[in-house]
Amino acid sequence: MKKLQKKVTFVGRPFPDQVMDEQKTFNQANMEMEQNQDFQDFISKNNLKNTRSSMVVFGPENFMYWYGVVAPSNIKVSQGLMKFVLPETQVAIEEKTDQNISFFSQPLNMVISQFLAAVADEGIKIYQNPGDSLTPYILQNLNLDTKKLTQELYLEDSLKN
């Protein structure tokens, strides 16, 4: 369940936690991105049409939700999109099969709590508030061709090495 994750570049847009709807989803933000011409042009031009990603960057009191794709680190980002570089570090990883883009429409609090519970069940130390971590990131990648979803919790243990 643990592996070394190389440095990863996330390209998309961040949305503050206040954008979350009453069902605890970011459906509106996701749809906004899917309908964004800059985003569609970017994924077409860079052969990234078959992937989607979301990322949660936790803070002590709140979080930012990102929607987009994981891209090569040297990629040029078009106007209207932002780049976030995640560090090389150990991650706790879980894979799910038979997933589709509707995964990103599920209530985020349920998706995150189920994933964190699975990580904790493996005996991996996690923070009660992920925002207290030096690596407060959860990354979710979906391959639309294989329908395989990976969830990654960034861990601090490799920072001590």
C-alpha cells in the first residue's frame, strides 16, 4: 500500500472549500472545468484526454479542492489553468477498478474518510487533521480507458530520511 511517488505536476484549477455544495460535492466546479475551453484544449493538445484527477490540499482550518489532470513536469500551462507541483515522497496508495468520471461527483467527505480509514487499517500513521501534515495532499487519478482509479495520501516519513 506504500510506494515512493516521484515528483508530480498537477494542472487544473483550485476551488475553495466554500464552493462545495450541500451534498458535499464539487459537481459544479468539476462541470465548470469540463466545459472550460482552455482545459479541453490543454488536454487535447497534450494527449491527456483519457485521464482526470482531483487533489485536496489540506490546511489547518480548511482545504482547497483541485480538478484537472496530472501532466509531465515540463509542460507549458495555458492561460486560465494553474500548475501545482507535488514533492517526491512516500505515498499510501489504494487502487479501485471499474470507476468512471462520476467518482468525482461523490460526496468528498465520504470519499476521503473511506480512503483514510483504509490507510489507517493498513497500520499507516495518519493525522487526525491532514492539514497538520507537512505533506497535506490527497491525489486521485482516474484512467478513463482502464477505469482504474488510484488514491494517494502523501506521507511525511520519507522527509526524515
